[in-house]
Amino acid sequence: MLPELPVARYDLVLAYGLLLTFAARRLGWEGGRDTLVIAACHVVGLLFELVKVRLGSWSYPRRR
């Protein structure tokens, strides 16, 4: 079982992803266009997620 964290694990995953993106840009592994395409895909995914949550077909687990 995972220890109780002061923030939601989804927030940690977001922070980790942003950190990796920043590192990839700084190291030259990703260009500006790559970052924009990935960001656009994430925006589309977020919109789908918001619709599914609003319709009640999906939800986040409750904290204990």
C-alpha cells in the first residue's frame, strides 16, 4: 500500500510530466513544434475526460 501523500497522486503525475517536458526542451530532445503537438493532444484528452466526468461515466477515486 502506498503511503498517504500531501497531494493527490494525479497532481504528482502532472508535475512529473511537466518536469520531463522541460528537461527534454532544455536538452534539445524536443523542439517547439513537438511540444505544441503533445500539448494539443493533452488538451483534447482533457476535454474528453471532462465530458466523461460530467456525464457520470467516469470518476476519480475518492480520497480516504
